[in-house]
Amino acid sequence: MMHNIQRGVSLYSFQNETYLGKMTLEEVIGHCTRMGARGIEIIGEQTFHGWPECGVPEQAITEWHRLMHQYDAVPVCHDFMLDYKRYKGRPMPFQEQVQSVQRDIDFAARLGMKFIRSLVSVAPEVLVARAVCGG
């Protein structure tokens, strides 16, 4: 049996380098593809300044797609967190949780991601409500 296994990398692996300003997003993507890891997984909060609170400007999305094309990389997965304790003194209401998940799904689609992955527990009811109402 023949398998077509391909390499990918989570940019989480470069969190220290990007946080400290030792590498730019472009340098990280270039480094990954030179190693043969064309599939790219991100954590939105780490990769895009201001996500999710402030959104991401269209020019950052355009630059992302330019980098994917330039380095022959493939956007694979957006890892997201549902921070239901985001606001001091109150948990995030159910409908707000559904809307938060929907924003992450829409963001992943804008980046060309085929998959999303929740990094913090999301109640199954939130995902079902998103599928039924936001879908």
C-alpha cells in the first residue's frame, strides 16, 4: 500500500522566535518550506496581532495569501481558543460562545484553512448550535 504522507508544521513551534522578534512570519514560513514542511497550522492569536479582539485587517490576509503562494505553502489548520472567561466578573453567555466560534470559522476560511481545531474545551452544544444557526 502506498501513502502520500506530507509534512506540515504548527507555527506554535516558533512562538518564542516570533514573540521575541527574532523571526518574522515570512521567515518562519520560508524556513518551514525549505525543510519540506509545506502544510501550515496556526494559532490565530499568535500569528495575527489583535486576533480575535480587534480582528485582522484585510491587508494582513492578503499578505498571508501572498506568502502561501510565494513559498508554495498550504494553509491547513487554524487552532482557536474559546475563552469563555474573557471578561472579568462574568462567563461568556452561550450565544456569545456560538458567535465566537463562528468568527474563528470565518477567519479560518479567509485564510484558506480546510480545518480548525479547538485548543480549549468547547461545549458540544456550542458547536451544534453553531452548525444549526450559523452554518
